[in-house]
Amino acid sequence: METSIDSAYLNSLFENSPEAIVLLDEHNRVIQANPEFYRLFGYTKAEVEGRHIDMLVAGGEEYAEAVHFSEEAEAGRHLNAESIRHRKDGQPVEVSILGAPIEVEGKVVGIFGIYRDISDRKRVERKLALSERKHRELFENAPIGIFQSTSEGRFITVNDSMARIFGFDDTESVVAYYKDLANTLYYRPGRRAQFLDALLKDGEVKNFELEAYRRDEVVIWVSLNARISYWYNNGSFIIDGFISDMTDLKQTEHKLQTSLREKNVLLQEVHHRVKNNMQIISSMLNLEAMNVGNSHNKELLFVMQNRIQAMALVHEKLYASEQIEVVDLGEYTRELCMQVLDVISKELAPKVDFRLESIPAGIDFSVPYGLIVNELVMNAYKHAFEGIDFPKITIELRHQAGQLMLKIVDNGVGLPDNFDIAKTSTLGMNLIHSLIVQLDGQFSLFNRKGTVWEILFPPGKWGAGL
């Protein structure tokens, strides 16, 4: 009874096994095979029984190997190998082969063989091997340094570019030399702690710059990009990263910064001297005006003095500015108007309402702009307020639909009904018109309880020099 049960178990295992199983006689001829064997190699039961196993599944380059395996099995040796066998239709299949002799009283009376289809596994292994080879080639031939290190502070592996960056002939020497990265690689050891803090905070760091020692103790600048790739149970971790030598870039940057500082100093000196020369001219005009008896000539000299001071103020603002080529138009407009009003009698000076935005502009715009503001304010003072008890000027400067708007309004007597700026013969009005055209501006001029000037400048003009 027990023998029947055991036989049933063995037969069920044989018939239902996912492995291809074949029973051979002592000369490697097929006695019996299971369904998986027929499926794997494409034969029927009648086609295989009594035939030599090598004639069924071996062919081409593998036949000699199969014959050798058969001879080993016939000699009573166990077999465990991976190879290629062929289906009935000639298609190759990658298999693992297990063979064991069946012995009775020390004599081989048969052979037990198992074939397992490993084609899928082999395809995956080949893909992995190819991927690994590509990554290895990338690692070894990359133009930037690639490394793997521990959180404790030692290199695990580096590539050839990394070795070249730090002055070594081979990668093993880099790993051996830098035993304690904080104290042997980092010029400022504290940067190592900052690097690890940033890494722990975000899991990665990008463009982390530091000064590092080469093998010859020359200090170079490098940039790190790294991430945590693996954590150990004890809290330590593995770091994968890239490193690039940026010493040449830093040296170029230093030279450019030095050159820029020298340029700024030179420009400041130029602005300072231009301002001083204009102040000298202004003072000479003032002295000349004091010695001129003719009131008309004296007024002309004062007008010229105001124009020169308007231009000089631009250079004064540039000399004092941290941005050597940029003027804050809002601040400049306020100071320019206050400068103009300083020469006016306190009793006659109008009240000024400033509505000014902080708007940066270059010198090419600021000088003609300042002359326009100077002329409009002086013109209002001289001509607008006769008989006006409470004179007032409103000056507005702001962005408007991508343009720059300057609006100057007074509560004076207004302009004559037939006034045409293009036909006026006065130097001040001609200067205003010419400067607006020079800056590609558009203006509106009309009476509304006084005179209203509204001028729009395109962004390409007032933004110049930024």
C-alpha cells in the first residue's frame, strides 16, 4: 500500500513538474519524458522514445559539448551546467542542465536529467551586463570627476577624471591618500560639516563650491553635486557625487571682478571731475551774472547756469550711486526740482507736490530728461503764476502701460489759445521739443485750470544703459 502511494507521488511529481525531466538508459537513450520536456523541445512522445538525447536536443557547436556531458553521465558523474540546446524546429533555447546517474549495486543503469528554460533570465542578465558596462565606461571616461564616499569621510571609489583633477596617476592612490576628507581634502575643514548638513537636509546638494587640496598641496576650487544613495542601519550612509574643477573659472571671475572694480573707480572719478568742472562753469556764470547790469543778460546767464547744474546733478548722482551707470529718476527729479526752487525767492516759490516712483535709467536718458524737467519747472515759475495767490506745481513720474510717464501740472494762467510749440521762437520751448523728439517721446500739452504737460517715453529709451 505504501509503495503504491509513493509511486503515485513520484509519478505526479514527474508529470506535473515545471522542469523538463527525462529518464535515459545507461547509453543516454530516452526511456521516458514528462510533458514539460515535450513542450520545451517541441517533440511528441513517439518521436523521442528510444532515441539518443544528444541527437534530439544538441546540434551545431553544442554537439561536442553534449557528447562530453553524456560520457560524463555514463561514467557515473553528476552534471550541473548552463548551455544552449535546440528545439525540434532548430530554434536555440538557453537551459540549465542537471544530470545524475541512477546506480544499482555500483553500476550505472540509467541517467536522470532535468532541463530548465533560462532564456528570460539570460536576457535580463545580458541587459544588466550591458547596462553595467555602459555605466562603467561612462564612469571611467566621463570628463568630470565621479566619486562614491562614506559619510564618515573616505572615498570608496573614484574615476580617472577625479584622479587627474587632484593630481594622481591612478584612482587607487586617490582612495588611499584621502583617508579623512575633512582634514586632507578640504582647505577649510568646516565646509565638510556644511556639506553634510545640506546633504542631510535635502538628500542632495547642487553646485556646492569649496577649496580643496591637490596631492601637491596646491589649493584648487571645485564644485560638488551629490546625493545620498544608501543608508546603513547605524545611521551612516553612502554618497554618490560629481566633482568639477572650477579653478580657471574662479580665476577668470576674480580678474573680471577686479577689472570691474577698477572700471567703477575710474567712472566714479570721471563723473566726479565732470561734476566739478560743471560746478566751476556754473560758478563762473554766477560771478558773471553778478557783474552784469542788464537784467535780460543776467536772466540768460542764470538760465544757462540752471541747465548746467541739471546736467551736473546727473553726474553727482552717478558718482554717489552703488550702480555706477544707473540713476534713480524719482530721486533725481525731486533733487533737481528742489535745486531749481532754491534760486527762487521764498515768497514767490510755488508749492510742489511730488508723486514719483523709483525708476532706474541710464545716463543717456537721464541728462536730456533732466533738462526737460528743468525747463518745464523754470518755465512754470517764470510765466505761469502772475496774479496767482497760491502757486502750485504737481510733478508725477510713473510707469504706464510699459512706458514712462512724466506729468507736470501747474495751477497758473495757462497757455495762449493759439500756442504751438513747433512754431515758438523761445530757446526753452525749442529745447524741450527737441529733447522729447531725441528720446522718441510723445507729449500732450493743454490747459486745465493751468498748464498740463504729459510726456510718454518708450521703454527702449529710458531703460538704456541698464
